[in-house]
Amino acid sequence: MADNATANVVVKAADLRASAGIAKGLGEELDAPVRIAVTTSETVAGQLTGWSIAGGLGQLGSGWSKPLADLRRRLADTATNLDANAAAHEATERAVAGTLAAPQAGK
């Protein structure tokens, strides 16, 4: 069992980029099913004018539209942030490697 205070944390830019790709892919995959579900509920509500469930179906589509759009936006933002972290991690590694490789003054 590892002690969290002494365990090594390894961050790999490739893993961050892979996670970013997954988050981006999930957001993109949600687009069509969400659009279809919202459009279908609104269409069915229009076709059932006069039925007691018509209003509820219309509200279902319009009510879920914003939260699902927000979810897609959060997934896209997560992908962007993970990519930015990977780039920053790589830049830090290059900077550290450059510092270690540079000759020290006075030696």
C-alpha cells in the first residue's frame, strides 16, 4: 500500500492528450442524439396538440436542451484544458532539461 505523502506522481503529456481526446469525442458523440431527442420531443408535442401530454413533451425537449448543451460545453472545455496542461507540462520538461544540460557558470 502506497503512502500518498511519499508516492511518486507521474504525469505524462500523452495521457493528458489521450484524456482530452476522449472528452472531446464524448462531446461530439452527444451532439446528434441530443439534437434528435430534443427535436423529436418538440415534434411529437406539436403532433399531439390537444392531448394532455403534449405540453409535457414540449417542456421535456426545451427543458433538457440547455443542460445537455452545457454538458457538451463542459466536455469541450475539459478537452481544451487537458491539452493546455499537456503543452505546459511538455514546456516545463523542456525547460528543466535545458537547465540541466546547460553548463554551470564557474565550472
